[in-house]
Amino acid sequence: MTQLALDDPDLFGNDAGEDEDERLLLSYFVEQPAFAAFLDPARRLWFATGRKGTGKSALLVRFAHALRSAPAAAGAAPPLGLQLVPSQLVALKEPPAPDNPILLENYWKQVICGAINMALARDIGVAWSDNQMALVEGAELAGFVGRNLVGALLARLGAKLSLGGIELSSTPRPAANHEQLLYRVERDARQPRALWLLLDDIDAKYQNSAAQQAFVSSFFSACRRLVNDSAGIGIRAAVRSDVWTSLTVAEDMDKVEQYRSEIIWSAAQQRQLLAKRIWSWLQRHDAPADELRRLDLKQHAGELIELAFAARMKWGGASVPPDHVLRVLGGGRPRWIAQLCRMAGANAVRDDKPRIAMHHITQAMGEFGRRRLADLYKEHHYQFADLRRLVESFAGGPRRYTTAELLHRIDQHYVAPSGGQIGAVDGTAYRDPLQLARFLYKCGFVYGDNRDSAELALPEFIGYELRPDLLAADTNLDDGMAWELHPAYRNILK
């Protein structure tokens, strides 16, 4: 069997789905039921939510590819997809004050339609009708496209000419209302063209304040209104789960909830993804055809994984397959798992070993844990400003706690040294150590230890997504489980 290059950065894929080569990403993309609605172009509005590193950006890339690949209806222009991040929309127009939801919603409708108009203008290239000319001129004003031929000639001749008493100017006329202009273009078209806005990183630099909640939640309301009012607009967007949760207090968000899918990876899906990454590498590196034919992705996933990893690894008192170790240490997030695989692969190559063993993974845990803590702070700092000090209060302590021990640790090592000066926790004034314990559970810093009764539906580590009721109701704080610091953080916190 072909020997893998364990230190090849492409073996386990790029950390950022939007930066990955599209053909490479599609070669190992794993379809799952949670993606079905998002990838269905018949649903003109849909959002994906998930934690950092769960594949939201990759899902947008997959949808963009599907749009380009789908055959156009007879006589219809192919769909026009526009991939943006929020900063590109905000750059089109200064946002209004956040205290008026109607103005905020109208603002988002204007900048979304403006961005689509610019893309249409770029696609038109040369415009003849009044509406098309307005699109092109508006695009020129915003710097999205080069000047049209007439405008360029006028500029060369000195800005203005007079023909038969009619003055022509090279100065572009901006569209006063991009939303109405887009509707006019749709009415002019014999068959409305599908116009898709694909928006990533809505949560970039998000802060959990009333102003930010109003600003971002109004984006989702605007999307719903635009799709309902226009025959051709479709929207796909991705946002972190924790940000979505913080927005649900806003008016109208209950009407948007029906257009959302949560990305959660099962153990079987993560196993398949790891096998497909290895399969993809083999295909790209001229593995013998008879070997590839023999290895079926579904039936031989374990055999493919064993091309890169030792067949069994010691885990506690048991011997388990390598994908089990990677899934637990990587927190079920494809990005984290890929990072750990690359780091462990480099260690195996340094030792001149053909497979990654458990000690190669263990050697990587120091740097891996440092990166995971940095991710934790970046992802949840906006919810609790003193998160770093709260996490550091567990340094040098045990890895496992009963509920009483967990609350005592927080009280004695964080609350008491703070002198009672503790800021708001996830938008709510501080009350007690239980509130902080629940926040750490919600962030994924501590997990419920379910190893004694683990099964397919409830694995050995219970996270907030599976049991959001824990550490909330006094009648059943832990369901009989102990609490453990997530393995990714243990080494760095000693």
C-alpha cells in the first residue's frame, strides 16, 4: 500500500474551508442530513449555525459550487452568486444608530441589494437600458468595476461634452434606493435571474451588547423580508451557535428560527471525514488503481485511517481506534482534528515512523492545548470579559470534579480572589458560582463524564449541545455525572 507523507500539509486539509482549494475540499466533503436544507436551492433562505471549526465556511463553498454546477433552465441566465463578509457590506454605507430596528432592517436591505446590484453591473459589463446604466454607474461610484467605455472616453475628453444642447457628464449617478432599483431590474427581465448572496463570518468581532444584538439580528430580519419581496434573491449565511443564541431575545428572531440548521458531527461522520481526507490524498498522489478499487470508503474507513495511524491506541484503561482519540481530543470539530493530525504527523516523521502513534499525539498536546485556549478566549470573550482568569483558576488542579467540587473550585480560586467584583456573564449580572459553572459547560471547557453509561446516542463526554438542561435546574444539576476539563486543555493547564 502507498506510504503516506504524514508531514504533507495537504494530507488532512486546510484549517479554513474558504481558503481550501475547491476541488480538494469537494473531494473529502462529507454529506450529512443536517446539510440537506442548506444545500437545497429550492429553499431561498437558510442559515447554518455551529461552533468555530465545525465547517460553516466549507458548507458555503459547497453551496457555491452547487450553484455554478447546476444546469440553468431553458432561456434563463445562470445563477449569480456573490460571496461576501459583513465588512464588505458595511463599507457600502454607514450604519444608522442601533436604537431603531426599522432603520436597521432597511439599512441591511439597502446594502444587500447594493452589493447584488454591483455584482449585476460587473456581470453586465456594457449597459444599454436606463436600469442597466444605473447599475453600472452605481457600481463605478463604489469602485466595484472599471468605468464603462463611454464614461472612460468622456473622462479622457475633459469631463463634459455638449451634443445638440444636451450635456453629457462622466460623473456617475448613484442609485438612491438599491432595493427599488433591484426590483426594477427584476421586472424588466423576461425571466428573473437567480441572485444569491452567500455571507460568512456574520459574527466577526461580535460583542454581546444590546446595540450589537439589534444590529446583527436586524440582518436576519432583513434577509427574510428581501426573500419574501423578491422573486429572484436567495440568501445563505453562517453564524456561530453562541452568537445565534444571544440574538434570540430580539424581536422577530423567532420567525427566522425555522430557516436554520445546526452543524453537529456524529462519531461516524467524523470517522468518514478522516477516511475521506486520506482517500483524497491517495487519489491525488497516484496510488495504484487496484488499491483504490479495493478500499470502499464506507466499508474500509478503518483500514484507510490505519494507513496514517496505529490500529489501536491506549485510552484510559482501554484500547480504542485512533479516530476515537482524535474525536475526543478535537472536541468533535473537524478543524481541531485536522490541526492535531498535522502536528502529530510531523512528530511521527521526525521519529522516522510510518504511522502516527499515541505518543506522537501526546507530544503535540502542549501546543495544541495552547491553540485551543486561544480559540476559547476569542470565541467566548465577548460573553464574559474575565474568561481568561476564570479558566486559569483551574491551573494545577484536578481534571475531574463532582458538581459540589466544581462549584467549590470556582468559589475559592476565582470568586473569592475577585473580591466580588465580577462582570456580567453572558449578558446577565453575576449571581453565584453555579452561573459560572454553567457558562464553562456551555463554552465546552468542562464536559459531563458519561463513560460509565456511554452509548451511541450519548457518548462518553456530554456537551451542552446534547444536554443544555444540565447545571441549570436545581432538581437535576448533573444527572449523576461528574465533570471533567476537556482533554484539549488539560496539558496546558497542568
